[in-house]
Amino acid sequence: MSTDAIVLLKDDHKEVRRLFRDFEEAGDNAHVRKGQIVRKIIELLTVHTYIENEVMYPEVRALLPEVEDEVLESYEEHHVADVLCMELWSMEPDDERFDAKTTVLIESVRHHMDEEEQEWFPTVRDGLGRNQLQEIGAKMIELKKTAPRKPSQPSALKKAIDALIS
């Protein structure tokens, strides 16, 4: 398994995209299946945004000050995803707005992932050496072991609250 931070994040993106397709292909009345898929999406996004916010973004921001604007935008995009995940976590799959809210989450996160992969990751890869990306990736792997998996966990809640009050 690679410890390159960008490779690790792209692997997460692939898994999230697969779940997005599963949700979209599940059908209009597949409430139970959609609920299961959304729970898994929320778990993956909660872990993913946590390790990016706690490791990747601060490290890259410190090493490559020229990407600060992109990092700040990414924090805000994560905040939007965190809020939607929190709301979806408290909903039932047959709630009137469940599918619509999930669709907004999917659209927002797809946009974020596309921007990262097409614009931000190439800049970061060019600006950091292989060893630095592997060191960042190793920290992310370690943090992933204890990262929150539900938006209701204290460390995930703190991240959402910090974003609201800062």
C-alpha cells in the first residue's frame, strides 16, 4: 500500500464516487438500500474530511504558502459536506428531502473532488517532494485509525462547530 498522501486521497475519492453511483442507480423507492449507502458515504466522508483537515491541509499550507487560498476554499467545501452529513445522519431514508439532500451532497463533493484532482493535487505534487508526500500520507494513515466515523462523534462535532464559529 502506498503512503503517498495524494494516492491515498484519490483512493478515498474512488470509493466515494462508487457509492455515489450506487445511490443514483438504486431506484426511487429503494429506501432501505439508499439508507445503507448514505450511511457508508457519511462514514467515508467523515473520516476523509477529518484526515484532510487535520493533516493534509495544515501540512501543505505550511509547506506551500502559495496554495493557501485553495486550502481555505477546501475547508469551506468540507464544512458544507459536514453540515449535510450531519443533517442526513439524523434523517430517515424515506423522509421527503432525503434524496434531494443526498443529491446536493453528491454534487458538492463531486465538484470538490474534481477540483482537488485536476487543480490542487498537481500543484501539491509539483511543490512537494515524494518523501514529503509519503510522510504526510503516513500521518494520515495513522490518524485514520482513530478518526471519527460518524458526524455525531465528539471530534467530528468539534470540527463542525469550529467551522461555524471561526
